[in-house]
Amino acid sequence: MQSVANIKSISYLKSHAAHISEDLQQNGSPFVITQNGEASMVIQSVQQFQEKEALIAALKIIALSEKDRLEYKGLTVEESRAQLRAALERRK
């Protein structure tokens, strides 16, 4: 897990929002914002957010696939190859 070096107070966020935005674009390192001395939120770039969302979606697909595999749902290798061959023949 990536360590967070950018820990700032909410008052810093209020007065330096533009600087934080620029820093996110240049360095990509997220900011932990504190309120009353405790971590309150994390600010990250849109790119980081989108990458994280894509990763979560991929992990969900893998988890669902593994669940189906354990329940013997899906196709055997032979069935899958037969479907691929049939699809290739339809394209010809």
C-alpha cells in the first residue's frame, strides 16, 4: 500500500485548494485531510480515482467468475473451444 506523505488540515485545504490540485496532477500522491486532528477525507486525482474504480470492477468480475467456477457453472474447455470454432466458421 502506498504511504501517504501529504497530510494536511482542512483549513489548509480551504486556503490552498489550487496548490493541492496542481500537486495531484504533478505527483499523483493523494492528500489526507484532517479535521480536529483526525483523518477526515482523502483527496486524489481523477485519474487515480478512475484507475481504482476500474481495478475494483475487474476484481468483482474475477470474484464472480471464481464463485461460478466453484459452483461448476460455465463451460468446459472443450465446450468453449467448440463455441469459438463455431463463431469463427460463422465469420467466414
